[in-house]
Amino acid sequence: MAQKLLGTSVTVIIPNWWPNRSKSEFIRSENYNWHTQKFGSTGKKLLLIHGTGASSHSWHPLIENLKLEFGILCLDLPGHGFTRALVRQKKQLEIIVDQISLLLRNIDFYPDIIMGHSAGAAVAYELAQKVKTKPSTIAINAAFGQFSGLAGLAFPYFAKIAASTTIPARFLSLLAGKEDIVRKLLASTGSIIPEQQIRCYQYLFSNPEHVDGTLQMMADWDLGDFLDRLPEETAPIHFLVGDKDTTVPPHISKTWDNEMSNSLLSEYKGLGHLMHEEDPSKILKLLMGSLG
């Protein structure tokens, strides 16, 4: 069963200025001590899954503008943000999905919609097949591809550093935590995001545990079987793409939209890879319509 770990855990681990810190809870389930944030309590339920290298803070601009008339759950992926493994474990898609599915059962949270960003969109769609409510998926700049090297699964600038070095995560975090490097890294996504969001990324990339978790996920990531099954899948998915995304090319989502039988696609002009942080109002409008 899940165990909520409250009190000093939040105070010690999470900075006072962290977005929605008052909503943070630590829940132990199987091999992970999950960092979660929950909003609302009634109505339809929404699960938000961030991409590689990010954390649940990625959804802060969207949540800030979202009327809390339904239940929302954000979580940090394994090794990301403030979620930690009790025992080191592979971070392959199937393992991550199984662990999140177990968490959802333990806390009795069954979403009607799962929204995922980048690599988190693959987690979202795979997870939707396992949840008893059979939720629909909203995939923001979905990283549904076998990309060369590590690019496309995390920020290109960070991926280039990681792919070309054997530097330990602790040293890499010192390098990546420098403000000018973080700003270059974020600019390389094609998005312009608020200063508060930049501050969060700077904190994350100066944390060796987060950097190590990101590198592990990139090293373990292989979507071969997932991609092979996609043309036959019938679960609903709505692709959202920003035409300025320089991390995951928009044609990736467009190709899958053409090949899948139960998909929609919406393209947003002038937005990049972090479009949900850049201009949450666009996604808010679509999301509110979906939640109805």
C-alpha cells in the first residue's frame, strides 16, 4: 500500500519558493518515494506527466490558470525532481508505466484524461492502456520516435553534453547549473518561458540526483516496441504541436496522427517545445473543453 510521508520531508527537500509547494506530498509506493502535487477533489480527474529533464513544476503555469473544479494530480517521474528510488532501477518505459499504475491504484486516483509532454507523452499513452477508466491522452510535442543520440528526449543542449562525456552526474550538474548554460539550454527548445520556470530548471540541473535520474532515463529509453504497436492502437489521443519546436520536430506528431485511427492534431503557431509553459492559455482552452 501507499504511505504518505508528510511534514519534515517536504520542508527539508523542497525549496520554500518552489511552485505549489503547499500542495506537495511524498507517497511511498513499491520502489519509489514519489513527489506528488494534488489539486481539487471532485469531478473529472486529470493526470499530468512531464518530460525528461523536467519535473511537475513544468505544469505550474497551466495549473495557475486552471479552475479547480476537478481533481488534478502531478508527479515527478522516477529520478526527476524530488522523486527518489529506494533501490536503483531501470527507467524503461514499461517499468515506469507499471510503477505509476501501481501508485494510482494505491492512492485510488483514476484519471479521465492523461496529459503528457515529450517523452512523458509516451508514458501517458502507454499508461492509458492500463488504467481501468480508459482515459484519453493529450500529447504535447510527443517524442514518439527513435531519435539519433539523446536529442529529442531531453533538451538538445543538455543532451549534447551528456552524450559526449563520461563526466559523473555531480560534475555535470555543476556545469549545467550555471545560469547562462541553463538559459541557452531552454532557448534551444524554441520556447520563451517565465523567469520563475527558468529558476526551477536551474535548481534542477544543479542537483546531481536529478541530473543522474535524467541521464539514466535517457540511457534506458527505447520506444521500439511501443512504436511498432502504435498503428494498431485505438485508444484516443490528441496531439498538440508547436510549430517552433526545435527539440521534437512537429512532423513526428503529424506522421502519427496520419497513421493512427483515433487521433486528432492541433498545431499552435509561434510556440516551441515547452508550449505549455510558454503560453498555457492555448492548452487551457482545449483542456477545459475536453474536461467539460
